[in-house]
Amino acid sequence: MKTFHNPVLRGFHPDPSCCRKGNDYYLVTSTFEYFPAVPVFHSTDLVTWKQIGHCVSDPSYLDLNGCPAGKGIYAPTIRYREADDMFYMVTTLCQNDNYYDNINFYVRAKDPAGPWSKPIVVKGARGIDPTLVFDKERCYYLGNRRFEPARSNDSRRKIWIAELDIETGELIGEKRILLEDGAVHGARCPEGPHIYHFNDYYYLLISEGGTTHNHALSVFRSRDILGPYEINPRNPILTHRMMARGSEFNSIGHADILQAPDGSFWGFCLGVRPYGEPMLRNLGRESFVFPIIWEDDWPVFCPETGRVEKEYPLPYDDGSTRSIESTFTDFSSPELELWWQLLRTPERKIYELTDKGLRLFINQYTLSDNYASAFLGIRQREKYFIAETAFEFSPASENENAGMIVLLNGQNNYSLMKSIENGEEVLILRFADEILYRKPAFEGIVRVRLCASTLDYWFEVKENGFWSKFGPMLDGHRLSKLQYGFTGVLIGLFGTSYGKESSSSALYRYFSYTDREEL
């Protein structure tokens, strides 16, 4: 029997939402402060996913500048509407902790690969985690919001619904409260709501307990989409909160459900592969798949064990299994590959592809400025990896730097950069702006690679045909999500002129990233 392994989308891919058209499946995840926003993946077997585009890729549609780390695009939902043969993606631009000044919007497309429409803002829709529910000829907006008045330490939220004019983004009629609690009275952070209509019931699925170890899923049902909703006596229907924090998977929650053409049901949720105690999670939150059955008109998630497992039988006999992956680019394609991410919306040209490689235009922004710095990165996918690049850079002044970086956010990152000091070119290893090691640079192309073995990271440079470690071992605890935002680690290319205007650029010949079983 063929099997597949969880997670099916590895590395920083949280809040999965999935829909189906015919025999094709489409999935989206959150991107927070990164751009383009909301990657779109396609699959025909539910476990092998290929990225085909982004829902928001036009810089004029989304401004993430000024957005702190961990804010930005939250929890998208993708839905297919048969009535107009159209795909819809709805999400939140989150700008503060109280969720009162956020912008909830949706885009639509005939082809999920794009192009997607200009965003349509849902007027008067406070809160986060929106869903569009298409029921008969009506469309409903489903979301959550904090109680009023705003209290930053109040994690209670109301799940609410209102009819929506899908053409204008106007809410119609009253906002009806569906839930003021989760599965228990006073539940923390009821959020991520979805409504499904199966047989005679509408099912309301929510997350609760917060997005870390106590994350959980609960379900409610009603014969009317507007309620009242009765609680499932088995709630929470899925959680790993009873397991040790260092167990293989934790923080399971924020799920979506779909039915396959053969009648089987499947769930998609986020989860974490921790590095052990105290719940270190450099890979960020990833996307998992699990089976669903029905008993007594209630869904039963992960029916054999009650938890998300690493290995399941393939949903389809002709499905494929995952193997160790390698990513390589010599930047010779006319367009940059879809896996690359910018940090916030570019205000100016960040890069161009040339016949010699990728040219990165450095600018005055540092990673802690909350503006679009000269950064391009890909997600770390495994605890063991090797990433490599080769670049040329001639700094014009001491404030100009370019090289390679491993990044959680502006305050938590390691970089190996080429710069100039006292008129001589040097290679400098930094944690954020703190210099850890420096060495005179050699002439010509700088070949550098970054290696990781769980919480040990280190840079190497190639000189005279040999690789040698550059500077000290780097502590991966400082790249953990435990204390810093909702994202995971990215590895990539970076340059800055530290607050001063610059016309310099660095040329990158290639970039490779390879997952390893171990190093």
C-alpha cells in the first residue's frame, strides 16, 4: 500500500484553505508581511502540490510597507462558485492587535493561476479570518471580531455572519452572532470559521485555544445557516494539546474540509514540527492533510487515532509520495520562479534577471525598517539543509553590503555579507546588526553556502577549490518562532546601504537549496 507523509506543504505555509473544481484541487496559505501574497497550489491527488501563482501579485493592489513582522495577510479562504464558474479568495490585511482597523477583502478569477481581480473591500467587516459562504443564490460573509470596547488583553471573539453583495462588497442587513464562545465557556481565540452544507445540516468549524500548543478544532451544526448552532458533544474534535510540547507534531488547528469526487472527506490543517523543548519551531507552521469520516451526522477527524499522523494511505492509487527535494535556479528563466518571496511590497525595482544571473539592487532599508528592503528568499523546508549561491559585489562605500541571509525577522537573522572597511573589501558575519566575525574578502566571485543541522546553523565559503566554515556556529534558537510572530525561516539574498541612497547592485549567478536527511 502506497502512503504519503505529512506535512504536505513543508516550511512556513500556515492556515491552509482548499477547494475543488471537478478533479482539481486548489489550496492557499497565509503570507503575512511577504509579497507576492497568498500562494496558490494545484493538486490532483490531495498530497502532491505544485504552486501555480499568487492571488495578489500586483504591487498596486496591496501595500505592506510599514507592516510589522507577523502582521499583513492573515488566513485566506479559497472557494469555487459554480454559479459563475469563478474562484474567490478572501483574506485580511491585519494592521493591529485589536483587529479593529483591519481591511478584509476578496479577489476573484476564472483561472486560479491568475490573473486575479483587483481587491474588493468588504465594508464594515471588522475582525479577521473571513470566509465566503455560497448557499443557494446567496453569498454570506463569515468572520470573527473582538468584543467591544476594544481590550488588547481580551482574547474572546464573536463568530458572526452577514449576507454579502458579491459585486460591491457591501454587507446586507444585520450581522448575526453565531457564537460567543468556543467548545467551552470562555474559550480563548475562537477564530478561523468555515461553514459547510452537507446533507441536512450546516456545519460551523472553528479553531480555538490560540495558535500554539493549545490550538484545537471544534464543530457545531444547525439546520439553518443563520443558526442556532448546537455543539458537538465530542468537541474539540481535533487537538494535540494533550501531547507533550516536544512531540512530533503540535499546534494542530485552523482547518478546512472538502469532499473528493469519490465521496471521501479530507481535512487540511496547520501544524508545527517542533525542535523539542521549549517548543522551538524554526520551520514555522506547515500544512497537513488528514482523513474524515461521519458518525451520527458529525464529522470525525483522524478517526483511527484521533491525532494527525505522519503517514497515511494515499487518497488515490496513482498518487505520488514525497522525496527529498532540491531547488536550483541559474536565473535564466524570463520570470523569477514562484517560490521566491519579497519582504513587503516593493516601492522600487528590487531585482532584474539578466543573461549573467539575478541583479539585486540594494537600497537604504534594513530588515528592521518594516519597508521593502532588497531581499529575496525561499522557505526553509527541513531541519537539515544546504543552501548555496555565488555572487559578485563591489561596494562603493562602507555602508553598502550584499550577500546571503537566513531570516526570521528584522531582529532575528544571520547574514554573511561583503562590504568595505578602511578601503579594503571584507566578508562580515552578523546577527542582525551585531558583527560576529570578519575576514578580508578574496577577489572575484564569492561562493557561499548556509548549512543547518536542527538548531546548528553555519556559513561556509569556497576558496581555492575548498569549502571551509566561516566564523562561529550560529544558534538556531535565535531563529525560532516561539517568541517572534507567525512566520518561519527564509533563506535568500540580501543587500542594504544602511539608511543611505545607493546605486550599487550585486550579481547572483545561481541559488540552490537541498533538503537533507541529516548533516
